[in-house]
Amino acid sequence: MNQTMIALKNIQFHYDPGKTILNDLSLSVEKGSITAILGPNGTGKTTLLHTILGLLAPQSGEIWIAGKNISAYKRSELSQVMSLVPQSEVVPFNFKVIEYVLLGRTPQFGFLDMPSEHDVELVRDTLEMLEVQHLEQRPVTELSGGEQQMVVLARALVQEPQILLLDEPTSHLDLSNKGRLLKILQTLAQRSVTIVFSTHDPDAAAMIADHVILLKAGAVLDAGLIDQVLTSEKLTQTYGTEVKVLTIEGRLVTLLINGRFGEKEKVK
Amino acid sequence: MNSTRSLWAKQYQRILILSILLLIIVALSIFIGRYPKPFWMPIQVLLEDSMAQRLVWLLRLPRILTAALLGATLAVCGTVLQMIFRNPIVEPGFLGVSQGAAFGAAVAILWLGGGRLTIELSASLFALLGLAGSFILARTIKFGGWVLRLILSGIVVSALFSSGLGVLKYLADPLTQLQEITFWLLGGLWSVTWQDLLYVAPVVVVGLLIVYLMRWRLNVLALGQDTAFSLGAETTRERLIVLIAAVSATAVLTAVSGIVGWVGLIVPQIARQMFGPNGQFSVPGSMLIGAIFGVVSDNLARTLLAGEIPLGILTSFMGALLFVVIINRSRIKLR
């Protein structure tokens, strides 16, 4: 237990010199934990996820995945360890759901191989687990937002990853779909999949995360167990607006204090 | 029960039907022509007339096979470009290949004596140069994604070659050379010989084989950059390999056939309607449909009138009509 799955050490990343996105960022994530990367829009959450994934190479610093430096992995090996649910997946052609999800099996078979029976069955089982097996023959391009998110998740899951990265997974979902998705993530974590997701919504973090990383301007403001990090003071500092954290029915809930715009002097 | 077979039962069946259809059409095409009389040569004649035998062996057969290869290559190249650029309306001509070939052909007609093989070599050289130019230029552009940069460079290179072609046309002798350039630009296979076929076959066969082997990878490459990466694709390298394979095959064939438009735009659309976008089937599907389209178009080109109708005119005409039918029937998603 307590095996470190992801470790970032002093990561420095920028697209243009002078415009630092990630600044001396260090963090570690344990196996089977659910970690929320929490912070305002434009603070480098997606960049951080893409850096962990290996898509972006930092200018300096080290990334360790499952105890091995990321540069020691082959591309195909890495894709067997980690999978990504991007914030919005634009599929340009009307693949059927089952074909699209089968693409997630690609890392598990050879470079020029085609999916096998076993792959098809695994995809069907996964669709069933996510309760979307009825979508199997539908074109991906015609799904609703909630359905599409489940299908993208299925594609990431059939990769059989040890680490699942999700970029703003709940931002386009209504309440019931949000609940379903978060419940599934919890189930996955119990099967010792390590889950890291970014969100700008503290409540989504509070619902399932056990660890929180507060990100502001590309640096870690605070990181640790949720009870210690998700506090009124720290959230206020992160978002630059007054936030209160309450405990309701045993769960942390955030409250935006000046969210009513009742006080005129706040509007300039 | 084999679940991959049952999942794609319809696709496997259609591939089989199209393969049989292609074989039948190629076989029938041997008898289609204007010797000894218009449209049809009775089997009796082929068995007895030595002139007919030589005509079939030396002229019709290489021409039919080249038409099949040309159609298959243009179609599959269109499929590759549309998937990689994630855009259903790009076609093989862009990336500087068509205009490069045209320029190369004109150079050969004007200054290199205008021999058949010289034109082909010069056209394929400049077509490949166009492709290379587009890639090199794309690397120098400092903004935009990979796709946008390649498309922009393709437009630039094509425009440069086409203005060069304009100059050459202006310089050409209007009574001889200009006619030849114009006729070449209209596209056609009237003078194809076994020698031509043997000259293009290695590049074309290798190119098609690479694309065929990478037909599942193409699906991954059609996804967004981040997803393709997370699925283990070496996106830049893999895209480059499959693009160069497809476009080189197109370039050498264009050098033989001249500009044959619309096949590479329209056939991929038909293939996706028949097989779905999955490259596993849309790649072989577009090869087969393209080959059939190529052979049928060329049969029409060489038999319909006493004189040859340029192939490019026929494919553009039929392609444009088909395109209208397709865009009115389907929901092509443009983004």
C-alpha cells in the first residue's frame, strides 16, 4: 500500500519563454487514491494533466510514473499504464460507439493488429458496467453530452489503465450524470485505479476526492488530504473571492459569499 | 460465435461483393472497346483474330489495370487525407501534388523534348517536390496546429506551381506544345503501356500496402492530438509515414494519367457511407470502389465516342453529379 504512482519534482513549463505556466511544481499521488486538481480557470490544470500524460515535456524537472522515470517508457508502454479523458473530445466522423470505444484497446494489441473477439467482449462488458450498452450501435456524433462523456470514459477504461486522468470530467454534465460519473470513479478507485481529475468546481472535488491539490498560477498552493486543504481560508485565497466551506451531512460544501451581487460596490 | 465477424458482418460481406464486382468488371472491360466494331468484342474474335489478341494484351490490359490502380490510389489517398486532417472535404490534389505534376509535365513538354517517359519522370519528380515543399514550408510556419500549417503550405505551393505553369503556357508554342500541355492537364490513359505500368507499380503497390496495413492506426490518428497520444500513437511520425505513402503513390500515377479530379474527394464519401468511417473497412472499401470507378470511367472514355474523351473530364462530370446526390442524402459534418 501507499505506493506512489505519480511523482512530479520541480516541474517548470512554458510555451513561450517568459510566460511560465507551471512554476516549480512538485506533487505526488498514491495508488488507488482520488486526487482532485482544483483551481480557477486558466491556471494550468490542463497543462498539468498533459504534462503528467507525457504529451507536454517540461523544460525542467522530473516526472515519475509507477516508480519509473517517464522518459524510460516507450510510447506504447506508457499508454498501457495511463489513459486520458480529455475535456472535450471532438470525433470528426460518425464512428459507432462500439468502434470508437474499441480504439481504446489499441495500446493492448500490436502496431498493425486489428481488434480481436476478446477486445469486443471487453468493450461490451465496459459499456454494460457504465450502463450505456444500449448506445452500442449509435454514432458517437449524435450522443448527448452525458452519453458522450460515458462513452469517452469507456474508451479510456478499456485501455485498462492503472492511472486514469480526467480533464474537467463533470463540467458539461447535469446533476444526475455528474452523480453517476463520480460514483463510477469511486468504484474504480476501490479497484485500485489511481484517479486524478481536474476541476474548477470545489463541490465535485468534495464529493469524491480524498486528496486535493490547490493550483494557482501554475504553482501548488497547497496539497494534501481533503479535510486539511479544502478550507474557507485556502479556497478564498485560491479563487480570489470569498468562499466559505461548511460541513453538511458529513460532507464539505462550498458557499460563495459574495455570489449574490447584493452589494453594489462589488460591481465595478 | 466470432464477435468481431458478427459486429462487422455487413462490412465483410460488402468487401466480398465489391471484390467480385471488380473482377467481373475488369474481365468484361477486356471485351469493351471500339475494335473490331464499337462497344463489344465477341469472344470468338479474341480467340481467332491475332490483331485483337495483340490489342488486348498490349493496349487494353495495361490500360485497364492502370485505371484500376489509379482509381484505387486516388480514392484511398483521399480517405487518408480526410482522416488525418479530420476533414471530409480535402482531396489528394492539395499539398502541391497535382499542380507540381502539371508544372513538371509542362517543363518536359517545353524543354525536355516531350517524350512520353520524360514527361512522366518530370511530372512525378515535381509532384514529389510539391509534396516535400509543402512539408518543409509547414515546418517554417510559426503559428497554428499541424493541420492548418500543412493546408496553408499546400495552398502556397500549389499557387506557386500554377503560376509557373501559367508562364510556361504563355511561352509554349500555341500550335504544338500548348495543345499537348492542355491535353495532358485534362487527364487520360490513352497511351499507357506495360512499361508505364511497371514504372509506377513499385511505388504504388508499396504505398497502398502501407496504407492498408495502417488502416486501424488511421482511426487513432483521426482522433484529437491528446487522445491519439494517450492511445500510444507517435502521432507526428505515423501521420508522416501514412501521408507520404499515400501521396507518393498518387504523385507517380498522376504523372502517367494527368490531372484526374474528383475521384479522391467523392469515393471516400461513398466508402464511408457503405462501410462507416472505421478505416479497417473504409480503406479497403475505398480502394475497391475507386478501382471500379476508375475502370468504368476509363471504359467510357475510350469507347463512348470515336475519339477519346479525356478521363479527367468524365471523372469531374460524374464526380460532381454524384457529389450533389451524396450531400443531399447524407449528413456530412463540417467543422
